Amino acid sequence: MRLISYAEHGSPDVLRLEDVPVPAPGPGQLLLRTEAVGVNFIETQLRGNTTPFPSPLPGRPGGDVVGRVEALGPDTEGVRHGDRVVAFGVPAAYADQVVVDAARTLAVPDSVDAATATALGSTAQTAWSVLDAARLGKDETVLVHAAAGAIGHLVTQLAKLRSAGRVIGTVSSPVKADFVRAHGADEVVDYSRPDWADHVRELTGGQGVDIVLDSVEGSVFHDGLRLLKPYGRLVYYGFAGAGGEVAKVSMTELLGLTYVVGTSLDVWTRAAPERVAEARRELVRLVTAGDLRVAVHARLPLADAAEAHRIIEGRSHLGRVVLVP
């Protein structure tokens, strides 16, 4: 079967298509025949070795995989041969067939397009988890960074569906503004401008916001912290703009009666299993019904994985980038 890997860090050109044996599922695992793979930003950072943590070699990019069960490993329960599922956090995901942990799968209705269904993996679940961490209340004002991205356009919609009063989306380019408004934002701000935080203050009548959802970090982090109202919450869940440097918070910055909380999908899935299971069922329902709209920017052949990474690194995409074997 075909698999995308890289033997060295560098530009998207280091990605290579190789032929490897079909993997065998172990205990509690499944073998899936891939229908679509959601490409996540973190994989471009791992490939380029720009994460704040080590990126070991050789690398095999991970992602969100939609496919049908072809084989079950020993002691695997809850699924059957032929079931259609989405799996998140899949290692070596850019491949014709993948091995996944059964516990990291959700059933996918046949009515949902495979590229759309990839969002039910890490992106939609992450969007839900950051709103959980934010303790979003009715009618609160939420600032969503990178609101045109694979997670951003989902969390913007979910915030409105979960009774946010006002959602302000930030973008890296003004050409993305219409897309963000079409996916639930009440106002849009270009965070590449040095005065972006002043613009947010103007939009809120100088009051600031109740919640900041920050997957960008870098230069926007401290400005976002200063935009919080008393009792406001900043949820940190990514570092797309950090360039390898992690923001540091001085304790004196929290004297404005503000909170900073970090979250990740893995921590969320372990923290409250019953609540997580309920959230997953609701996400499947929302996507199937069309109430949570998944934008697919590009569907590319598996062999064009390098182009998928170029699109994401170019920050021009609106929604998901998907590989289709």
C-alpha cells in the first residue's frame, strides 16, 4: 500500500510516497480502508520541526481518517467488519489503509460525505472542548482567533449554537472576512494589523470580551489577554503563529481578575468520558443535519500531500484540506 513519510525535516518537498506492507491491527485496534484524511496544521509544524517539542524522524504524518473497517484485532469490541467510522489522532494517517485504536473512533452515517466527515475527528471535537474549557455562558462575547481555519470556522458556529451573544472572529487576511461571517461571526478583525486589539475594543464599546479562544499564540497572545473583561477566560489550545517560541505569562498579568486555561483533545477525552461521549453524539447529529457546516477548501490525491501542506502553510485555506486516496 501507499504511505506518505519524510526522512528529514524541511519544506513540504521532503514528503515522499512509499510502498509499505499493510499493517496488522493489534488488540483493541481496527484496520481501515481509507476514504479521506483530514490534514491538520500541527503536521506541517512537525514536518518543519517548528513545534516547541521534539519531532522525531522518520516522520509519518498523522491526521483524521474516515474509512471502513476491513479487519479487527484481538479483543476489539463495539465495531464490526464493514462499519464506517472516523478516527482521530491516527499515526501514519496519510495512507491507503491505517491501523487505529477502536476507542478513538466514531460511527459515521453513509449520508455524510467522507471529506466532511473528517471534521468529526479532531477538529470538531477540539472546537467543542475549547468551549467546554471556556465555560461559555449565555449571551457572552467570544473572540475566536483564526476563525477561517479548520477548527476556527467550527468553533465559531458552535459558540453561536451554544448561546454565545456575540462572536468576533479574527483572520490573517481581509479576504477571509466574508467566509467567517457566513460561518457565524458577528464581526471580523484582521489580526495581522498592529491595531487589531484596538479594533476589538471599539467593537465592544471599550468593554472587551468574556472569552478568547487562542490557537495562534505568538504576537496575539498578550493582546488577547488584555482584552478580557474581569472574570474573562482565555483558552489556549494551539501555537500556529508562535514560530517555535511559547508565550510566557507573568502572574501580574492575571491581576485583572482574568483566567488562562490550556486544553488539548487528549486531556479532554480523558477528563469526563460521559460528557465527551454525549458531545460526540451531538456533533455527529449536528453535522448530519447540516446545522454544523463543514467547509472543505480542497480535496487532493494522496500523492499530492506536499501541496496540501503548502496550502495550509500559505494560510490561504478556508476550512479543511483533505487527502483522498
